[in-house]
Amino acid sequence: MLLSLLYNSGARIQEALDLCPGAIRFEAPYYVRLYGKGRKERICPLWPETVALMKKLLERQPRAPDERIFVNRYGEPLGASGVRFKLAAYVAAAAKTTPSLRLKHVTPHSFRHATAVHLVAAGVDITVIRSWLGHVSLDTTNHYAQANLETKRKALEQVGVPAEGNRPARWKRDADLLAWLDTL
């Protein structure tokens, strides 16, 4: 549930760990109220699937509206180090079927980063993403847009130029585009 929430909302780990049931809207439109750096409040939409998982968790482990949702095995509020420990175990288990995960450094912040990159890739306006992630500065959010351009440039480099005889009739090498990509 916690990992789903991290990706769905782009929450910082402490924002998610501080979450109480009273901060979640369980009826459509679904959302979560997060408190970020400086206790700044922001509202993030939630998928119905994330809300359903949250409902199941709260059915199994009921909480008062102002009580933290995520707790350790002793019933104490879960800490970021506990999340990192469990996440490392999940990644190690997943690496048995997906060996490339062994080369990845997956942290709770990786989910926030993935949310931002996927929102940029989906064409969401950068100011909306800034608000979604709770960034004070648009410069911080622009980092994700630039990273996405870099990913595209690297992808283009990996695509070989078709041999002269194998090029589709509409394919034309664009020198201006290639020159622009080299500036990135």
C-alpha cells in the first residue's frame, strides 16, 4: 500500500509516513492531503485502486482519523529507515525474476522521481507537476523535463540510421535536429 501511495502521489517518504486516515478522501474524487516541507499542504489525486488498497489496510488495522496509518510490527509509527529496509528486501526478491534490478539503486525517493518523469512523459504541464510534487521552485521541477529530453536524445543515438537502400521514402535525415540534440 505504501509503495502504491508513494508512486500515485509522488509523496516524499516522510509525507507518506505522517499520513492519517483523516487526510484521505475515500469518495470520488479521490485525493490525499499531504503536508510537505514547512508543513505546506498540498492535495494529490488518487487512483481508485490506491484508495481500495487503503480501505483494505484500514479494515485490517483500523485507525482513528488523526492516527498514523503506517506502523511497524510493534504498532509504533513506521520510520523511513524501516521503509528503506523493507524496500531493499522487496527489490532483492524481485531481482530473482528481474535480474536487472540488481543494478538499480531503488529508494523510497525513486517512486517520487518516477512519478515526476512519468508525468512529464505524459505531457502534463510542468506547473501542474510542480504543484503535485510540492516544489517551491519551478527550477526543481524543470530538472525532470530536462532529464526527459536527455533520455530522448540517448534513445535517438541508439537508433541506427537506416542504410541508404533500406530507408523509407519519407525518411530524411534532419541535420538541424541532430545539431540541436548535440547541444543538450
